[in-house]
Amino acid sequence: MVRDASVTMRICSSEVANWTLQHATVGSLRVQQGFRGGGSIAEGATGSDGWTFYRQSHPVRANGQVLNEDEVFAAPPGSEFCLVCKPSHEWITVFIPSSLLFPSTPDLEFASSARAQLLKPPPHVKRRFMSLLHRFLAAKESHPQLLDHPVALDAYQQELQSAAQGLFARDQRFAGGHFDRWRRLTQSTLELAMSHPEGSLSISELARRTGAPERTLRTAFHRSYGFSPQEYLRIQRLHQARRLLRAGHQGRTTVSRIAFELGFWDLGRFAGAYRTLFGERPSETLRKAVPDSISARHS
């Protein structure tokens, strides 16, 4: 569970079954680190009382722009984000309340109107910031009693605050000047497409119904997610199939019926794509399904 943000997470590729998450709270600061064994699409909004900083081990598309190795994604309070990475990857985030990050009035005024942005600090500043995050999590793992010593935690909090403030020292790129427009277009397209779960609407028809040129629609999906509209909607339908299979009943639900109703006419290709994404066959998911009546009875 990712803290300090409202997040919808979807996997878009699967390489290994190992997924991990660790976190630590230092006063009002929160640090998280995770490993995802495949590609993922994370969409949502940050909390209302602080900034979230994000880095990961592979190139990521952040609000429509590629987050380079020398940059850090910074999301102010209440800002929307879309983070897409196709291979397996490690990631790390830190949440810092605005009042600590920007203690002076002019700084708080900047923070109140800021947008999500890609920060490009001097190399030594970024190295210091990332080193503080990794070293603290490692210290917490090897010496859990560290969390019981307020003086040590206060010293770390001050170091991390200073390092985070240094990230704003120079070049900033707003994360996707067209992101808001792209997001509205992709979301309205997704809602329209999922209202026809069988996938009967072509990209041309989706573009016509949303009132956008087809080229603009394709650009919005590619810049936001790194996928074509067809690829993204296919991932969505595979996730919908998984939800239906998990909620199914072995005696009444069939894999073929769900596949056909979602527009997957080639059952072999459907099963292959499903297994590649989720690491198991559709029939295995159905076998493990717990009917709502049984789930309610034991809850």
C-alpha cells in the first residue's frame, strides 16, 4: 500500500514474482522503497499537506515526460500524477510536509501555486538526497532500535529536509505542459471504451466520440503511458478479466465466456497474454476464486 497518495496501480508486464515494499516514519516525514517485478502504471493524486519526491531505477514516464537519470519527480500537495515504467524496477519516495520544506512565507506562496515538476539539481545534491534515503532504510533494517531514539531521528530529519530543499536549486521542468489536457482525453476515452467492454469501438470511433483528432488521441496515450491506445485498452481489459475471474464461481463462470464478452476472440492468445501479465493461466485464477456468498459467510 503506497502511503501519502491516492493511487490506482495496474501492472502492464510481469517478469518475476518478487514484489517488495518497506517504509519508515521519521517524525512527520515518511520514506518508502519498493521493488516491482514488472512494469506498472500508477495514477492518482498526492495528499493535501505535503510534497512527494519520487525516483526509480529505470526510465519512467512522469506526467507525460521521460524522467531522466539526473532528475527527481516532485509532486506538490493535491497534484495528479501518472507514472509508467515498463520493465521491473526499484523505486523510492519521500513525503515531506510543506511547512517543513518551505518554512518562510515567500516559499510557502511558491509551494501553494506549484505544479508537479521534474527537478534537475546539481549531481552532488541529487547524490546526497538519494544517499540519505537509502542509508536510512538500510540503517533501520540493520538496527531497528534506531526508531526508538528521537535525537537520532531528529538529526536525520533535519539532514533530509536540507537535502530536499537543495533539489530546487536550479533547472526545473514542469512535468508535462499538456498533461492535464492529455489526462482528460485519455480518461474520457477509457470511460467510453470500458462502457463497451467487448472492445467493439475502434480507435477512429473513440476519437470521433471524444471529439479529438485520431492523431491527438494516439499522442495523448503515447505521451501519458508510453502505449498506443490499443495496447493500453488491452491491458485494461485483461485486468477486467482478472477481476471477473476472481469474483467468479467454478460451477457457473467459464474462462471462454469472460474472454468473449471482453472482446478476446482468440482464446489461445488471450490465455498467453493473461499468463504473461499475471503469471498464471486464467483457469488457475478461476479455480482460486471465492464466491461472494462464501466470502461474506466467513467475513
